[in-house]
Amino acid sequence: MASVPFTLYTHAGPGPNPVKVAIALEHLGLVYNTIPLAFGEGKGTVKDPEYTSNVNPNGRVPALIDHDNGDFTVFESGTILRYLADKYDPSGKLGGTTVEERAEVNQWLAWQISGLGPYQGQLIWFLAFHEQAHGEKPGASVMARYQNEVERLRAVLEMHLASGTRDHVALGRLTIADFALLPWLKASAMVGPALKSFGEYPAIDAYVRRLDALLEVQAAYKKAVPAV
């Protein structure tokens, strides 16, 4: 049995997905070590054959090893969050206590994983990395597609949070859906003026500030996101 119960594989650079898991681990009081992996190929990267053979065949982070559960290994951030909620939160508060509550949490978890994350992630790629990787600027129509979809998704979240008094995205309490959303909302700072400021989304702005003030969020960012 390992001396530290969990190993969390993270980015060697900034990235919003591993910190989702770190927030959950911090919230649950679970002790973990982090192993940062670089992008690219070779030793110590997400494509390292040792990593893809033994931890995550998809060659991405995060991945989590639960040493106290026979070195059970889980990859994909949403699945890791669900695993931690189901196994280590007997109260059910983080993941839902009924089928209906779990569906409410899961729909926003899926919304982030299938919508906000991929579209904003592509926008970040085209703005920050595409020209360096391919020697050409991305086309205006490509940029517009991702910008418009991210803004559409933000408008959906803004309307949801602003309707009634919603401090959280699901169940009126802190859940794994909030852990999934916060890092991607914070990561929008990477694209600068390509997206509207949160000043134009007051409910989202208040939501981010509220979650960012949580001690477990601050601890997770300190441990799982390298300073840049």
C-alpha cells in the first residue's frame, strides 16, 4: 500500500482539467501526490509509453490512481469526479443522493465536458498555439465559430445562474459539477479580449468569485497548477 493514498497526474503547464480533480480531493480531505507531465512525446510526457501503457491509454491528463483500492486507475476528468463522489462521499452531497439528483449534477458535468471545455479549448489552441505549430494564422471563420459558441454557452450558464438565487450550478449546493466548471471559466483569461469579460456576465462573475474564495479551491490550484 502506498504511503500516500492517491496519485494525480497533472499538466506540467497550465491546464484546467487536472485541477478539477484536485479540488474534489481537497474538498474530501483525501491525501494525494501530483505527477506533472509535459505535452509532446518522450519520457515524462503524456505520450510516454510507460504512462499510456499503465495509466491512461489516451495519453492525456488527468488520471488518478487510488492506491488504497488496489491501485485502481481512472482517467477522464468527469469520470474521476464521479468516482470520487460515489466512493468517498457517503453523504451524496457532491454527486447526488437520488437518481434525479445525480441526473441534475451529471447534466451540467456533461455540459462542461461536451460543450464549454472542447469549444473553449479549441479557441485557446487557435489563439495561442496554432500559428507556432503550423506557421499560419487561423482563418477568421474558424475563430468566429469557436468564439460564438463559447459566448452562446456562457449565455446559457448566465441565464441559469441568474434565474432565482443560484449560488451553485446544481441542487442548490456545491457539487462535482461546480468543480468541473470553475477551472474552465477561469481559463478563459488565456484568450484575453477574444471573449467578452465576465463584467458582461454578472451571475457568472459572482459564481467564479464565490468558488474561487473556497479554501479547497485555493489549495488545489497551489498544488496542481504550476506557477507561470
